[in-house]
Amino acid sequence: MSEREMSVIPEDALRQSGRLAQKNNILAAKIVAETIRTTLGPKGMDKMLVDQSGNVTVTNDGVTILKEMQIEHPAAKMVVEVAKTQEDEVGDGTTTAVVFAGELLKQAESLLEKEVHPTIITKGYQLAAAKSQDVLKNMAKHVTIADVDILQKIAMTAMTGKGAESSKETLSKIVVDAVIAHPKRESIRVEKKVGAETSQSELIKGVVLDKVKVHPGMPASVEHAKIALLNVPLEIRDTEIDAKISITEPTQMQQFLDMEESMLKTMVEQIAESGANVVLCQKGIDDVAQYLLSKKGIYAARRVKRSDVEAISKATGASIVTNLADLSTTDLGAAGRVEEVMVNDEAMTYIRNCPNPKSVTILVRGSTEHVISEVKRALEDAIGDVICAIDSRYVVAGAGACEVEISKQLHVYADSLSGKEQLAVKAFSLALDILPQTLAENAGLDPIDVLAELKSKHDEGEKWAGINVFTGKIMDAFVEGVLEPISIKSQAISSATEVATMILRIDDVIAANRTEE
């Protein structure tokens, strides 16, 4: 048998090799980038996503769009991973990372057509990425947790163009206050409730529960709350095995009921003796127990989610009790007030004014479910950006300023290289132009004129010159308060470079033929 007739893969497998494989992979990545490119910047457009159940999501958040798109092509999935990595590491800049990755591959495609080897391109891209990080560090300005004004500008930049713009001053103050109190993302909960205006969103030094008191006789508000968190039912448990109770006389039935009531009284007495005046239970609460708790003036809610219980524990300092007999004063948490509040005709439980809380809640308001969901996403981006700025301790200007400055310096750096890698470095530099160009396009401006004017300002030494998408003019982005943590830019460049080089190194795609294509 000749080598040509020999086959080591299944006959129904699909195989693409060499230039064809590279071309198809690059095309798939470019399509993903082009899909979300129109969402970039304050003037970016929104996408309406409809899932199989008919649920509608309206957003311009890159990672949300890509998660909902159900992408199948393996190379395209790799680009989606860039967005997920950017979201996990930083929390913002997902669209930037994907658009840049797509443009890197587009520039690489023209080099491949000139017979430049993929290995040389990837090496050049890696050199350019390393140089870009150096330029970023040299540009960046130091920031600390005390720079409240800068942190608020970072939050406003993150929210601009994301549905929260009309109330960005109010929301940015809420975000910064929350982060300064708790500079860890997992310590800040964002809850949403339809109704009222976005500007009526509030920061609660505690927790908001979508639960109500279980008995109308309980107090609507408890001052100086002592909170017991129970992971045990306040009801008579069913036996774990099938059991039959034989009752032969009416008096025996009454004795049985009296015994159950006595057990429930004992449970309530144990709670009252601990000093608790608020009970939040993960399990059920029997009707008799509800009545007895109300007679004691104790506020109680049942079926509280585990995640909520853990958040309350952080906020109030309460211990989660799994055995009622072990409940003591030391297990109780403290809050200034626990109250039932009507929000848009629905009652919720507010746990407010916790002393030194390790968890806080931002309650987001909005006119409709679609609006409030987008505002919540914008707030979460803003929280991530402010935390990243505090952690990385450096900020840079947005509005395309960084990309143009890095591009300018990469052109100079490329001329210092002697091999073909300089072609890849220049391609990397050109790829960076896609970001300010897209900002201009999405604002309805002429991208060629804007980019030329922008580069002219940078050549004159104005490193923070950026695009004002609202006026169409060039501005000093740092002075105007368009600020971002350095980690957004750094991670976007790093992630986009890594995925572009990985895709460029693939020269063979072998896939089982699951569908006829």
C-alpha cells in the first residue's frame, strides 16, 4: 500500500491543512470581532439577544453578547475565551480585547499573503506586546484609595454608554463609597428591583432580602437588631423512615398535638433566651412557631437562600447555627435596624446600619427589567474597574489615547529591529488603530480624519490626546476625566496577543464529521 493511500484518521473526519486552515480560523475570529465591534465606546450600539425560550436581553456588554451567541466554530470559541478571561481578571474591557484580537489576525493575514512565516509573526507580536506593556507603565499615573475624585471618574467612564449614563454621577459615588468600605468584589452585592428611577438606587450598609416577615403580628421594624441565622427548621421534622402512629382514643390525638406544640414552644424559648429579636431561617417555620415568635416581638423570615445567609453573616457578624440547642448570645449578629419595606408594591427585608460590615449591598432601581439589567451590568463593570485601579495603583486615560501613543512608540521600536519581526511589530501597531477608529465610527465621525488629527496631536507630545465622541473634537482625556485602570489595557493587550498567536500557530484542523457542511 502506498503512503498516499494510507489513512490514520476516520474516513468521515473533516480536515483542513496549511493556508486553508489558517484562513478559516482567522475568518471565524474576525467575524466574532466584527459582531461586537459596533458596541464599543460611549456611542456604541446595543444588541438584542433572544434565547430559545424567547427571553430578551438588550445590552452592549461584550462578554454578555458572546455568552448568549452559542458560537460553534473552535477558533471563534478561542476568541470568546479572551472575553471571559478579561471579564474574570478585570471585569471590563471585554469588547476592546476581542476587537483588538480580531484586528491582530486581520493584519497577520496580510503578512501571511506576503509569505511571512507564522512563527515570525507570532514572535513579532510577542515583542510588540512586551513593548506595549512598558509604554503603558511609563504613561500611567499613580492612584490610591484616597483619590476619591479619580476613582469616581473611573466609575463614570465605565458606566458611560451602558444605560446608566443619565445617573452616572450618583451611581459613581455609590460605587466608590462601597469599594472604599470593601475593596473586594465578593463583598459587594448588587441587587435589582424594578420601579422608580435609576437615580434612586442606594447603598445599604448591610443586606437586602427578597423576603418578608412570616406573620402579620410581627413588628415591621426592629431597632438594635440581634440576628440569629438558623440552618435548622423551626417545625416538627418528619421521620426519616415510614412510620405509623396508632391513635385509639380522641384524648390521644389531643396529647399528640399538645406535645408538638410544646416542642415548638421550647424552640421559640431557646431563641428568645439567646436575646435574638430577628430570626432568619434557611428552612421552614411552622405556623404555630410563627405565632409564638410574633407574641415575643421577634421578626422572622423563612426559606432564606444560602448565599443570602452567608452575606448576612459577613455583614452582621452572626454565626450560622445548625443546632438550636447550641444557639447563644455570641452567635448573634448586630444591625442598626431590620425592617420590612415596600418596594414597587412588593415587600423586602432591609438589614441596615451594620457595625463594621464585611458585606454591603447596592440596590439598583430602574423603570423596566431590561433597563435595570443593563444598569446592573454597568455597575458591576464600574465596581470591577475601581477595585482594579486600587489594586494596580495606576490609571491611564481612555478615549483612544493609550492606543495611539503605544502605536506611535511601536513604529519607532520596529525600526530598531533588523529581522522580519519588524513587519509584525508594525502590523501590531496598525492593529491598535482599530480601537480609536471604531470609537470614531460608532460616534458617526469620519475615522480617517479623526485618526489623522489624533496622531498629529500625539506627534506634538500630547500623550493623553483622545477623541471626545460627543463633540467630535480632540481632547485631553486625562483632564476631561476619561480614566481607566491600567490593568484593563494591560490585560486586553496580553489576552488578545495570546489568542492571536495561538490561532496563527494552528496549521491543521481535524474534526469528526458530526454534521454535513
